[in-house]
Amino acid sequence: MNLSMKSRLGLMMFLQYFVWGSWYVTLGTWLAGSLHFSGQHIGWAAGTTAVGALVSPFFVGLIADRWIAVQKALGVLHALGAVLLLVTSRQTAFGPLYLFVLLYSICYMPTLALTNALAFRQMREPQQEFGPIRVFGTIGWIIAGLLVGNLGIEATAVPMQMAAGCSALLALYCFTLPDTPPLATTKAFKLHQIIPLDAIRLLRHRSMAIFALASFLICIPLQFYYAFTNLYLNEIGIQNAAAKMTGGQMSELVCMLLIPWFFRRLGVKYMLAVGMLAWTLRYVLFAYGNGGSLMWMLWTGILVHGICYDFFFVVGQIYIDREAPEALRAATQGLITLITYGAGMLVGSWLSGRVVDAYAHADVAGLMVHDWRSIWMFSAACAGLVLVLFLGAFSERKVVT
């Protein structure tokens, strides 16, 4: 792959994750601070991305593998997303706000699998080439977090408006990307093509089934981090929390570039296991850290994000691209998006909201505060249990199709 193509794909990834990083990290802080919503409200709002991910494989399996060029689908979805983000930013009641952010998530989440599919289609050696391209998405998330944090707009609707503008720009850019037509050769449309049944059949293989189950289970405790970390840091008095949280994405940059080296030495099983272990460690550090003498624990919990994310999600994407038949790769990526960002995060959104509310109480000033140690230790225990089950059950064997 030449330098020009790398640059084009890198810019696509940058804008893709700048949009998400602009609004999602501080969503809970905006809802709790400015709009005074409960933990359950925050959990459900954060969980709209999970609902969108549930829709994703149906859309991606049909569109990317059957009908429409990937770059055109991306352009349309991001254009719709820009409008919906702007409308969402103007809501103050939970019902309308939830509806519009849900509609937006249904547009956005399929684009995660579509950008991956488009990038993989341009590569000769995905195991070596995908990491350095995907790293630009991490840079986009970092820049978004630094802007939001340094502008002091974490508890406002401005981050969502910023994301709307970037989404409109990305929509235009997508139409300039390389033509990426459908791969599948079947021309006659049948209703069952909406559901990626051929991709689902890959789960008959033990290694793929265990991978899918572990992916689902680990994403339940992961939602505690995505939905509530910014609120947690703000509540315990950490200044410029959104910018500090980008330290996690900075560590992700390093880990992303090291993926090829670790992949050759550890293989899929132990890279995934290390990622799960890092999530468990992170929550323990959050449980016992503070903004004073134990601030190092919070920083460590943030900085292990590179291992948490890359060693699980990115390695998982590479594993799927390696194991799935060529004509089913986009659909299988979409299926894993459903299992992780969809079903797992949806259950995690419900559970995290319930747990956060269970450990909430009003202080002497009447402000709502939380027993964060209990909240983080609960999520640490969940992640640790999944790790033990995965190590005992998963065997890295080549899927036979």
C-alpha cells in the first residue's frame, strides 16, 4: 500500500474517531451536571451506541457485502449524523434527548465496521498494516479530548455541536475515498441476507464461539468506564478531566504500533488475555486512587488504556479478518460489533446505571455523590471473572470453512 493511500485512510480514521471522542466521553458529565439526570439516565443515554451496534451487522452485512459501495454508505450516514447531533445538543428533557441520540447512534455505529472494512480492502497484509492506519483514529480521539478539556466545556452541549460539524466534514470526505464495491457475488436479494447467517455459522467453531462469548461478557464491565469515568474524575475534583483522559489514547498510540511485534510473540489468546487483565487492574486502581497522594493510581488506570483497548478490540478485529472468508469479512466484523459494542455494552449500560444509582447519596449540601470505590470494585470483579473463564476455555485454532 503506497503512502498516498495510507494518508487517505489515516485521515478517514482521524475524523471517524474525532467525532466520537468529541461528545461521548463527557456525555455523562453534561447529563449529570447541567441537566441533573440520574445514573440510570446516563447509562441509558451512553447505551444508545450499543443499540446502534445491534443494528450495525444487519446494515453492514447487507450494504457492504451486497449492494452499495462502502464509501457512499459512509458519506450518507455521517451526513445524517451531523444533523442528529446538532438537534440532540439542543434538548433538555430526557425523552427527546434519548430519542435523538439513539437515532444518531443507529447512524454512527455501522460506520465503525464500514471504515474497518474499507481499510482492510486496501491492504495486502492487514496484520502489519492495519495498526499504523488505525492509530490515526486514536490521534483524532486525543485531539477531541484535549480541545474539550482545555476549553472547559465538559458539562455543556458544545462538545456535541463540535462533533456535528466534524461529522458534516467527514461526510463530504467519505465520497472522495477509494471506490469499495460489494464483494459478494450473489445478485438476487433474499430476505435472509439482511441477517449475516453465514457469519453466524462461523460460531459453530469452538475458538470463534469462545472468542464471541468472551467479547460479549467483557464488554459488560467495560461500560462502567466509558459511561462514568469523566463524571467520576469531575466529582472527586480532578481538573481538566477530559484532557487528562486522553493520556489513555496516547498510550494507545504506542500499543497500536507495537501490535505486530506482540502478535508474533503472544498470539491471539494471550494478547486478548492481557487486555482483559488490564481492565481488571484499571478498575482496582480507580477504586483506591484519589486526587491527592494517590493520583498516580488514577494516572496509571488511565494510561493502561492502550493495553485495555488495543489488546482486545484491535487484536479482535485482526483475528476476525484472518479467520472469516473474504466475502464475509465485513459481515463478520459487523457481527462482532453487535456482540461487543452492541449486546455487551447494552447490558453494561443497564447494569452500570443501576450500580451507580445504588451507590449514590446526597451530601450535606444536597448534591448527589457516589461511593466510587464500591462501584469500581464491582466492575473489577466482573472483568476478572471473564478473564479466568477465557483462559480456561479458549484455544487458538484456525477456523476451517
